[in-house]
Amino acid sequence: MPPYVLPTLEKLAIPGFKIPHFLRAKDETFVDGKTYPRLSLATPATHDHPPIAAMWKELCQLAEADPRSPAARDLREWMTYAGHGHELPPRSFDDRAHEIILRGVLNRIPGWRCL
């Protein structure tokens, strides 16, 4: 993304998308959504990305082939981001995996709590 985009969005009060697995700290963990600018739209994906079900399925396949792969790390990171870091990631995209991802994104937004 060109460096002028974020300041321009902020100046014009236009929310910017925040997609957790694209926002990483230096240690490759997801940036905590509680640090997102107030004017943000947090989502696990947009129309420019594969559906989250396809993403999860691919991560599971790659993690199964190599449990030390970046895909395995990303599955664990999604679980940590969503507040389920003590649990193993679901090995398929089911209702539980979907809920974990969505609640994780929503619960990281300041002032928002998904029950």
C-alpha cells in the first residue's frame, strides 16, 4: 500500500480495513485489534481475498503436512487472536472455526463485545 493512503484516509475520516492476518508485529503475531485506529473496519477478509473457509482449509492442509510450517503457526495465531490460544485449532472449517474467527475479530474492536 502506498504510504500516503493511511494518512489520507484518516484525514478524510474514511475507515480503513483491518484484516488481522495481514497486520503483523515483527514477531509475526497478529497486531492486537485493540490498537486499531478508532475509525477502522475489522474483518477477516474482503472481496479481494479467498473466503475464510478456503483460507482455513488451506492452512489446515499445509499444517497437517508440516506441523512446524507458517500455516500451522497461522492457525495457532488465529486461535490466540480470538482468545482461544489454549485450544487446538479446529482441523476443518466448521461452525466452531467460523465462530472463533468472527468473535475474535469483533472482540478485538475497542468498545465492542460479542457475547
